[in-house]
Amino acid sequence: MIAIAPPSLSSPTLPHSPQITWEPLPADFILPDDPVDNQLQPLLAAALRDSLELAGLVPDSALIATNFGLCATVNSKIVVKAPDWVYIPQVKPQPDGAIRRSYTPQAEGDHPLMVLEFISETEGGEYSINPHYPYGKWHFYERILQVPFYGIFHPQTNTLELYRLVNGQYTAQHPNASHRFWIAELNLFLGTWPGQRSALSTHWLRWWDAAETLLPWSSEVIDQERQRAEQERQRTEQERQRAEQAESQLQREQALRQQLLDRLQALGIDLDGTEA
């Protein structure tokens, strides 16, 4: 994995700070329905969530979503950005039967802890620091939402960049010797891993615990359980075969003994070894 920081990438300081308010999205607001750029993007997002859920690290109060609208009202204009993956530690519960169609920080819960963007062949403005409406993604996450962690992943080059909000600006983080980034708030490492999932071989984003033990996917656990079950079946079959062989051997020995006794009796030798 390669970690590269774009040189001097920071949103410019505006002469007047924008007025930011946190108002729930109006029910009649039409959200953009842009398709994902390729099949890999939703698979990457699902893989990240899968291992967290399996490890019991997604509390009911948290929100994990993909291609999901994050909203703010800036200078009286509604701004919506939909990161490829977002983790929000705590959100307010929805009424029974209600479906969350977007998320506005403060009005609905915590600010996102992390957003991730997956780069495709189509440039999606992930590095845009445009400080004017409709605002670049980088600027929106850094200056408006103030998301503590912003990650940008290039699957084709296996390049993961992770930025942490420090004094209001994103600062590139450096991976450890294993090329993984430590995220203390989650008590996890984030890095890349080459392998196969959903019949697709590529580089994936994955989680490791504090001891750098890989958090498995549910499919991997199922495979491991299947392998253990097969090994147990083979062990049981081997034990059955050994028992059958032992029984067969015992029956052969008993038959030979009986044949010997019959011959001795035919020679007039009784069972206690004396001649008749």
C-alpha cells in the first residue's frame, strides 16, 4: 500500500465565515440519484461494514451508510454531499417505520467521525477545495462538517490516503510499518488487503484490531466453519474406518482361532490341551 499526501492541499480562508445552520432536510427536497461509478464501490463499502458488524463494533446508536447524503445549510443554501462510506458514532433514533433518507449533523446526532471516498476513473471532486457553493468535497468535509477523518482510496493503484482534522485543517497521516493507519477513536487500524471477495480479486480496505489481527468478513468465517466441519467429518470418517478395520481384524482373529480349535478337536485334542 502507498500513502501519498497531495502537496499543500487546504481550503482557502474566506474573508467572511459562512453562516452554517443544521436543519433537517425538507421532506420535499429532491436528493440527487447519481449511480455509482462502478460495481467495486458498493462492494468496498459493504466489506468495511461487514467486518465491523461481525466483531460487534457497530452499536445500535451508530450509523454506517454508503452513497448517503450528508447535509448542511450554508448561507441559506442546502448543501448535500454523498460520500462512498460514512461512519457516525451516535445518531438520534428514528420513529418506528421511518426510513432515514439523509443526515444532518447536530439536528440528528453526532458529526461523522469518518468519511471515505473511493476513486474511480471518473474524477468526482474528492480533492476539490472549492470554497463557494456548491463547495468541493474536501472543503465541505474539512470546513463545514469538520469530519475528523477523511480517507481517499485509489483501488487501481492500491493507494490509501488518510487525513486527520488538526486545528481546522486536514493533515496527512502516516501509516505504520505494516502500511496501516491507526484510528484511536475506533481502536482499529485501517489498511489495504489484496484478495478476493464476491468473486472479485482486487485491493480491499480492511480493519485490524490493536494487535494487528485482521477482522474477518462473515464469508471468511463461514468458510472457516465449513473447513472445520469438513475436517471434523473427515476425522469422524477416519475413526469409523479404523473402528471397522479393528472389528474386521477381530473377526478374522476369532475365525482363525475357531479353525485352530476345530483342527485340534479333529486330532483328538480336547480344549484343555490333553489327547482324547
